[in-house]
Amino acid sequence: MKLAIFGATGRVGSEILKRALADGHQVTALQRSPKLDKHPNLETVFGNVREGKDIERVITGADAVFSALGTDKTTTLTDALPFIIESMERHGINRIITIGTAGILDSRLEEGKLRYQGGDSNRKMTFAAEEHEKAFRLLEQSNLEWTIVCPTYLPDGEAKGGYRVEKDFLPEGGKEISTGDTGEFAYRQLEESTFVRSRVGIAY
């Protein structure tokens, strides 16, 4: 399968990339500077994720798309996603798996609100959650087969399994999930249809 990956140099994106290459997929990844190791199945495109023409170069010919783009106190995610959606729809590519945040899952405390709005989260800074919500709404309005994997506190760490997932909610009592397990679960969604057009909470 031919895969396009955005955010492949990041903490979760690199975990997705590692698994895709290990399974023999052909991968095209966008990077701004040469950070990715060379691999016979990896094509790197140098460019800016905020530029539609660069996104087009990555997506052309892909069967599915992964986005592990973060916010990093910028609007990178919401600047890039409209270009990604537009390019996918133009090329007839349906499947996209993205990495979100637990803040955009449904609140257990206040019906009709998201976790970051309903007091479920202790975070006082909501910029990242607001950006991820905008991304969620963009995908929701599209015709794509999307899945948003929504980790809670995300320390670096290898995949060890034993995590729990829940559609639209964070599993009760969930406090953290490693980058390795988040990447492993996100990657497995390539072959799964359970959470198509859904957010998925993930935690130990």
C-alpha cells in the first residue's frame, strides 16, 4: 500500500512511520529539513505543510493518509488540514487517520460539551484543544473516512499494550498513554473500520 504521512518526524508520527516501513508499505513523507533516515521504501518531499502544492506532492498516488501534525502553539494543523482534505477528495483518496487530543472527546461531566469545555481536563490553556476541535469539525464536514486517535497525557515510551480505547470518550480513569502505543493503535486503524468517522479515546 502507498501511504502519505504528515508529521513523520514527530513523537507519534515517527512511530507510525516505523511500523509502516517495517510492514513493507511505500511511504511518502513531508519534511522541512533532512531529519528522516533513508529507507528504500521511503520517499521524502521537502516542503512546508502550510503550502497546498507541497501537500499535493505528498498525497498524489497515496492509498491512505496519516496526519500526526501537532499544534505547538501555532495554527499549523488547521492551516494544513484544509489542503489535505481538498487534495484527498480531488484524488479520490478516502482514508485518513489523524492524531488529536483527549480534550476533544465528549465530556462525561457536561452533556453536549467536549472535555476541554466541560471541566474534565485540568488544563487551563485551551489553544491546542481548540485547534484540534477545528480539525475535528473540518473532518466531520468532509466526505472522508476519518478516524481521530485522541490520547491523554502522552509521555515518550515504547509500545507495551494493555491500553483501553473508547469511541468518543476517554476510557474512565485513563491518565496516560505512551507515544509507542498511540502510534501502534493509530497504525492498526489502517486495516480497521470500527472507528471510521469517529474520535477514539486511548489510555491505560
